[in-house]
Amino acid sequence: MNYINALTIAGSDSGGGAGIQADLKTFSALGCFGTCVITAVTAQNTLGVKSVHALPVEIIRDQLQAILGDIKPAAIKIGMINQPDVVEVIREELSGYDQNIPIILDPVMIATSGDRLIEPDTIDQLKEKLFPLVTLVTPNIDEAIMLSGQSINNVEEMISAGQKIINQGAKAVLVKGGHLSGPIIYDVLIDGAREPVILEGNFIKSSNLHGTGCTLSSAIAAEMAKGNNLLTAVKKAKAYITNAILTGRGIKTGEGNGPLNHFFNPLKLIVQ
């Protein structure tokens, strides 16, 4: 018997709401055993990011080799990468690994507070070296604008931006529409195998939205680790994050953008 293992490759959030911390909480809440590779250490809280310290590439490679060589993941989530050299290390270590493992890439570029978290030249490296390797890319509106080079103000433009990202080498894209205003929130899944899937959800008024992107991408990874296909995993992950926002909106954590309630209904670790 063994647990369902899920690996996150991302930056650490000292405030505990996003990054590695959010990913591990999400894996645990959804019944998966989480492992991690830390790419950077951030000094941040609910008010913003004070500083970012990138870890040496050799340490990142050692972490990857240590986990991949011992605790095989059933799915992988990739988050914050703020150096081109780290992109290359991840590509080298994952391209020769089990190609059946789903990989979810959350192209973390801008924090909820508006702080930029990625070096400009790293974006091109993501497109060239990681897009063809991963199962799904999950940009929010601001990230989709940066990746596609076009404005996004509605669902039609979300679809066209997503198609441009597909044309850059991605196999599938989930463009998240939470940054657009309106009573209904739209996310668009484009995978090339079907017509774009438009997913709707009610807008939830809350200031506790720190780490929503990290949480959604890691929830998709957890659901795929459990054997769900891409569309089902996305739908289940959306339901999870909706409840995490709803049950956490009245809680005060810090003076700014607080975290979600990851453990509103946690599962026991799944043994198979």
C-alpha cells in the first residue's frame, strides 16, 4: 500500500497563504501526500512581498533528484520560477522522467498584491522549454495578457488569448477569469481536443483571496493524481476552491489579503 503522492515545485510564502504552503495544504486537504521542491524564499505577508531570494540552482536540482528518485509523484504542480536557469533544470529532470505523470504549470508572474515575481527573460524560457512538457498551463487574466500579448476584457478574448498560448506550444490552457468584473466568473479550458469549455461560477466578494491561483493549480494536480481526467479534475478543483473562498471570507488573518480556508472539509490521506 502507498499514499497518492503529489509534488509541488514552487516558491515559499512566509505568510502561509500561497506558494509551497498553499500547495501542501491543498494536497493534504484533498487526500494526497505532498512533497516539495522550493525554488525561492519570499518574505511576504497579507500586505505584500518584501523580498525574494532565489535558491541556488544546484540545491533545486538536488531537491528534484531526491524526490523523483524516492517518492514518485502521481502528479506534479509547478509554480513560481523566477530564474531562467531553474527552468532549464526542471526541464532536464522532468523530460527524462515518466511522461505519463500529469504536470500542471501555474505561471506565477504577479502576486495578489501586485508585486512582480518573475524576471522578464524567464517568461520566454517558460514558453520554449516547459510549455511543451506540461499537461496544463493555468494563467490568470494578467498572466494570460503577458503570455499572449493581447488585451482581455471578455470571454471571447479569453478564448483567443488561450489559443495563442496553445500556439506557443502548450497542450492545454485554463484561462482564469477571476480578475474580470461581473456577477459571474468565467474560466475557459482549451485543450485542442474539443471546443473551448466555458466554466461558470458566481462571484464571491472577499478580501481573502491570497493564494487562489496556487491553490487551484495544486487542486487540479491532486485530482489528476487521484486518476481524474483533465476536465473532471478542473471541475472538482473549481468546486474545492469555491468552498475554500466561501468558508474563509469572514476570517481575518493579517491586515491585507488573507488566505483561503484550505481545510474546510479535509480528507484523510488516501491509501491505495
